Amino acid sequence: MCVFQGWVMAPGSPGADRWVTRKGCRTVLVVVPHVTAGTRLADLLQLLSGDQRLQVVFTVPSMADAWHGADEYVRRWDGVVLPWEQVVRMRFDLALAASFQQIHRIQAPVVLSPHGVGLVKSRLSPWDDRDGEVPPTLGLSRELVVRDGRIVPAALLLTHEAELARLRDSCPEAVPRAVIAGDLCFDRLRVSRPLRTRYREALGVRRGQQLVVVSSTWSSHSLLGSESDLVARLTTDLPADRYRVVTAVHPLVWALHGSWQVRSWFADYLDAGHALLPPEDGWRAAVVAADAVIGDHGSVTVYAAALGVPVLMNRSSARDEAPGSVASALRRLAHALDDRDLTRQLREVRSAHRPGRHAELGALVTSRPGQAAALVRRTAYEILRLPEPARPAPVQPVPLPVLLSHPFAGGLGVAC
């Protein structure tokens, strides 16, 4: 049992007021249960950056099943990190979350964002019944939205009218809390397209090479979980002189199995001249730069396809897909990965691909293209009861990617 030892001095905490330099700031709490949620919240924080009226603090919720690496990830942001036991004893003017985990304990109006493609999940959870009837409201069920008779989020950021319809079915009393705000991650991907050449250079793509991005989400039905010979095939089928192969593995895989282990699994692949992206970021620049993607039902593959990138999709993840989800729509459009030589399959998928092939996916990812930053910021400032900054809400291109180093070549850091 965790024993609360004392308070971290921060705006809003007892005894800190006499030390505060800028008084009267609204306090914003950022709740990061795992890296996946944190990466999405980092996008939201850009909308608040530069506001002299705000004080942002961070926390990692205490849970029975904690995710490895969350604390270290949050501390790398160099903000004030408050212990969870302190957070639940304080009040805040706004909380930002990208997961339902523990948010019912926070004394603040909570803005809840997706941490993938939409709040309605594309992938079944480990405890969902794969042989029974799966509710179409998976991810927006009443059990998540309502706790102890109270609607927990002050604002539910939805990406699409279809999500609003599902919320109306599952929890109609929460509909007034819903905001159809689009998808800020997808908007950032779209405005990043002019930097495609720079991203390719940062990823080490040489003249004459094709960039193949490999993406695996978590679960035994994912690309990495179901294709036992995947790493070997990437090494043998895709010669490094013709292909630059970059792999993005879901942050929860890194958290559960460990950074050392994931890089160890890919040791031969790295020896062959291919590359791994860190779990925190890099995948967005990679899909903007990609000539093709080999993936599964995870959000990275969906975003890539929605951008118009040719996709090879593994078959096994179909067992993990929620019926009627965006991932199931992708399966109807994507080419199926099979046991043939990968070079041949990539040649076929690129040859068969036509502009607009995945157009319906973009419409499913967001019904407010290009508007997410403005809509989310407006929602946050309405809750804060502050006028919005005069400048337009920023939609910034994603940063240049950084590649990870070989696990046994000079340590465990990132490549220089």
C-alpha cells in the first residue's frame, strides 16, 4: 500500500502560495497513465502554450496495474509532477486526459481526448468477448462515462458524428458533454506533408530507396504478435540497398516487454541496416514520408491509409477488430499481407494503389478536417472561463524523427 509522505510545493498546494511568483493563474492538470495517452496530450498542450494566465502541472495516476515507463516519460517534460495522492486532495481549474483511467477521482472539470483514432475503439480489449456480441459503443460505454451516478468528463472530444450517435445509444445523458472536435493528430499529419523530403532525409532514406514503414500495435493478434517470422522476413526479403525499413512498435509493447527486449528482438533486423523508432514519437513523420506501410489494425496503420499511403494489412488482427470500426473499414480497402516475398507484395500494392482509394477512411477519421485545434482550444477556454488568445490555434507540423540505436552497439541511447 502506498503511503502519502508529503506535498510537493506547487501552485495550489498548501503552503506554496507565499512562494508563488505569478499569482492568480488557472491551474491545468495533465493526467498521464501511460505513454500512449501522453503523446496525445502533448498535442493538446501546444494549444495552451504561451498563455501567461495558466499554470500546467502533471501527474501519473496510481493504479493497481501501472505501466512501466510512464513516470520517466512525464518527468522528461520538465514540468512540475505531482504525486497522485496529492492530486486527489487538490482542486484544479481544468484537467486534460486521454484515458478514462482514474479520472473520476480528480476534482476538476475533465476534457477527455482519444489516444488513438477516435473514442470508439477499433480494437477489442483483453477482457472483451471475441466470440460473443461486441457492443458498437466499445470505448464509449456507460460504465466508462458514468461513475457513481455522475457523468465524469466535462467534455468528451469526439471525432465524428458517428461517435455522437453511438454515445447517444450508450449514454444519452452524456450527449450535452460531447464536442465533435475532429482529430488534431490527423490535422498535424496533413499539414506535415510539405516536409516529406526532410522527414525522409532524417530517416536515412537514400536516393533510389523506397521507405517502408512497419507498424505493430499491441496484442497477440497484432503484426508483431501474430507474424512470428516478421523480423526475419523484413531482414531477408527487403535488401537495404533498395529499401529503407523503419519500424514503429506501440508504446504499450515497449512498456510491457521493456525497451531492451524490444530492441533485442530486432537485433538482426538492425544489423541488416534497418531502423526502429522510439515509442514516444517518430511514427507520424515516418508515415508522412512512407512509400508503403505494412501494418495491422492499430491507429498508425489507419492514419497512414487515411493519408493515402498504400497499405499491406495482416490477417490475424481481424480477430481483434471491433465490428463497424475504422479498422474494419480499412480491412475492406487494404491489401492483405500473405506469405509471399515482401518485395513482390510491396510492388503489387504500390502498382494497384490509386489516389482516393482510401478517401472514405479520412472521412471516418474526422468530420472536422483542419478544425480540431480551434475546436479543442475553444472548449478548454470555455471551461477555464477565460477568453481565448487572439492568435489562431496552432496546428504545427510533426517534429523530425529520431531513430533508436542498436541495443548492443555502444549502449542503449538514441542514434546521434
